[in-house]
Amino acid sequence: MNARETNQHTVDPVTVEIIRNGLLAVTEEMKTNLTRTAYNLIIYEALDFTVGLFTPEGDTVSIGLGLPMFIRGMSETVKAKIRHFGLENIHPGDILVTNDAYITGSHLNHFTFTMPVFHEGRIVAFTCCMAHWLDVGGTLGHVTTDIFSEGIQIPIVKYRRAGVVSQDLVDIIAMNVRLPERALGDLRAQITAITTGERRFLELVQRYGADAVHGSIAQIMDQSEAVARQNTLSIPDGVYEAESYMDDDGVDVGRRIPIRVKVIKQGDEMTIDLSDVSRQVRGFYNSGFTTGIACAQVAFKCLTTPTDYPVNDGSFRPLKVVMPMGTVISAERPFPMRVWMTLPMTVIDTIFKALAPAIPDRAIAGHHADLVFPNIHGISPEDGRLFIVGIGPLGGGWGAKSREDGVSVTVCINDGDTHNSPTEQLEAKYPVLVERYAIRADSGGAGTYRGGLGAEMVVQALSPFAVTTRIDRMHCKPWGLEGGHEAAGNGIAIRRKGEWDDGMPNAKIFNVRLERGDAYKMLSGGGGGFGDPRGRDPEAVAEDVREGYVSAQVARDVYGVAMTAEGAVDHAATQALRGRRAA
């Protein structure tokens, strides 16, 4: 039954709010149980996963806060599973699985498990968990140019049929990954998450009744739609366009990937046209069509219902997305997908850029827009076994707004609720030494309101390993708005025998071997500034200098603020500097 059409009678508001919070509690407990039982840092520390509840048709009811870009992929994956089997062929005790990149919209590392929730013989909901497996086979550390080199592909199948696990499937997975004990450990953790969701959702149904729960879900979605439409009305009607680019696809080095977007606002509805985003590329920076839709939905939610919970499909009813197949955000088989998450961040950034002239009070300048996430692998000196680890995401600067500075060292918009890798965990489990992890001075774009700052992280090899980075936005730096300056871009450097090399044509390196004592340096970009830097309060500039966010030279040359030897504002010299520049 469709939540919008079911149970036309009105559920009382108190019950609706109880069930609203109950849905949030279910998905939060799913998250908790996943992180408590997962085997890999990328799940239990970085939180690279999302869990959710869905209607019997696959519409989103509640998503545990996690990766915003899964906002569409999980729902479409549930719907694809329903179409594949048909509701009549999904039974109690079944668990459905796939990692098909062209369904999930992401890479093969995202295994998605879905479980039907039965009550009185009928499906009343689905629970789902999409989580990142650190290794799914395939080539290690190289640029892939087709999906077949990226790892094992699991079509839509039943992992568990009427309560009985398919051991054949488990054996196939184990034979195709390098670290089977970790992969299967994460698999079991995902099963824990979805069975937790099944149990807790059934408790809601048993306590309040299926009609009240479904009626409440329908009302929650209608309320989200109403808020979205009301806030869409506040955006002036018009057609807004913007463009940006990505550095390259890792294969055709230096060949920019164009990103052009168009936003059409009319009344209480919005159309986001992504027809002119680049065609799919040879390197592994493509993502599937569900990610293209998610780009539009994440931007739309940020603008219209940023604090409306639970995240549900009602919020997106006023939004239409125009997007042909075969672009970098709607790629088709067999184009590669391993680094699916990079381009969508800049697509979202560019949607905000397009709307900046219409809503300058709500606009945000460009942000660092990358995970800045290296992968390393080698042989552990302790036990002689292969280790694979991703270190990050590093976090970087977000753009300034019309009334506030951008936030510093914060995870990119794609990854929302994810965390960085704790130094103590890394050093305890892997042969690395984190020499430096610090804010990157002068990385934020100057402005009346300053962009957020990026970070730098220096990691030394305590035994030989290979490092791979797939970082973009080194050259397409985060832009400023209304006279604000651009920020520093992302970057990478390698140290061998004490000498640093930062002369790479981009920030992408593949399987670069480091010997003991060598190191790599990750640099995350800042956020763009907002407004003329000369309009910034001199005292705020002085505070930035004292905190190490801005150098005294940039304060003088860019902001027009002179400092005394004691670190205070030299008001006379500042007035002269700013007066000279104004003239």
C-alpha cells in the first residue's frame, strides 16, 4: 500500500508525533547496532553507511543520518528488488542483497541488504542497510576503466530464503575478496542492523496498530511536502544557470570535466536540469542515475527542508529532475564507478552557485568538495598479512554565507555524518605515524565573511606500503560569492629521503610505493569567501591572525588590515590601507 493513499482517516497529532520519533529511534538503533558489530574502521569509525525504513512500495520513510548521497540510491535499490522478485515472491525470513553499481548508483563496495517486515501475513515495510566494504576484490590502487576490473558483482539475489542463508553465495563472496573474514564480519553486522529495524518497526505496529503507523507515515510525508512547497515559494521564479568543472578523470590527465546545471523555479515547484553535465568518462569517476537524482534532492532539501525529520520522500514531491542517461552522474554499464562520490559534490555545489543570485541571503560559496581520502595497502610487519585501510575523510573548508564565516575542517557535503579516522586507531592498527594534523593557514577564501579552513595531514610509513589518492578540485578551487575570493584547492605531496615533491599535475596518485621513513601529505581545500574582504571587521581579521587562520601578510595585502607588533589592529594604518584601495 502507498503511504500517501493508505488509511484516509486522520491519526491524531499526538500519535503522529510519537510515531515520528519512533521511526527516528528505529533507524538510530539500526545505526548503533551496525557500528557496534562491524569489523572495519570505515564503518564503525568513519560511519560510511546508511540505514533506512521504507514503505511496501520502496518509498523512503526514515533514513538514519549518514551519507546524504544514499538518499535516493537506497530507495531505488529497494524498488528494484521488489520489481525483480514481485511482492508475492518475497516471504518472511527473506533477505535480499545486491551491490549492482548501476542500481545503487555508487561503487561495488556498497553492499545493500533489504529485509521485508511482515505483520499478519502481509508486508508492512522494508528495512535496508547500505554499507561500505573496504575490499570487494578487483584491481588494487589503479585507475579502472570498466566495471569488471572493480570487483565482485552481485546481482539481486536472496542472501537468506525463508530464514535459510545461501551458503553458496557466502562462499562466492569469500573467494572473491582479499580479506574474507572482514567482509563477512561486516556482512553479519549489516544483517544485525536490518533485523534490528524489523523488530523495532514491528513493535511500533503491534503497539499502535498498522493503520495508525501507516496513517502517521502518510501525514508525516504530507507535512514534509507542505514545508518544502512553502519554502520553495520563497525563492523568486526564474531560470538560473551555473557551471564549474572537475580537474580530470585520472586517465585523460588535464582534460577538464564540465559541469553545467540549470534550475527552473516556478511557484511551489522546482526543476533541476542536469542535461548538460558531462558525458560519462573513461576513468572511474562515474556514478549511476540514482546518484544524479540524489544530487538534486540533497540540494533541494538543504534549501527547503534542512531540519525536517525523518528524511522521507514527501520532501521531494515538489522537485522534478531532468537528466539523460549516459552522463557522469547517470552512467551506464560497463563504465567504471569506483570513485562514484567525487563528482556529485561539485554538482551540488554548482546548483547552489546557480541559485546564489536569487537567494543571496541563503547562498553558500563553494566548498572543498572531496573526501581527501587516501587508501594504503601493504604487508603488516607484525603478522606478515596484507592490510588495506582508507585514512580519512580529512575534512576541509565550507563556503561562507551572507552573514557568517564558513565552517572549518568539516566533511564534504556528500558524506554528511561521516567521521575522520582517529589517529590513535590508525597508529595502533597499522604501520603508520601521523606526524602532523593541523589547520591549513590562509586556505579559506577571503571575504567580508571568510571561508572555512582546510587541513593538512602528514603520514609517515613505518614499513613499506603503497598509497593511492583520487582527489579532485585541485584546480577548480572553491569559488567565492559577491566579491568573496576563492579558497585554496585540495592537494597531495610525497616525501622521499627528506625531500618533498608537490609538482604533480593533479592530486591523483596510484600505487605510489613509500619506504620506511617516507611520507605523504594530504591537503584539503578551504571554502570560498562571501563579500569584499575589505568589508570584514578589522577585529575579526586580527582574531584570525592570532588564531593562525590568516597570516599577517594576507591580512595586510588582501583584507587591508595592518597589525601592531603586539597583534592588535593598527587602526590608522588600516584606514590608510583601505582608503588607498577604495580610491
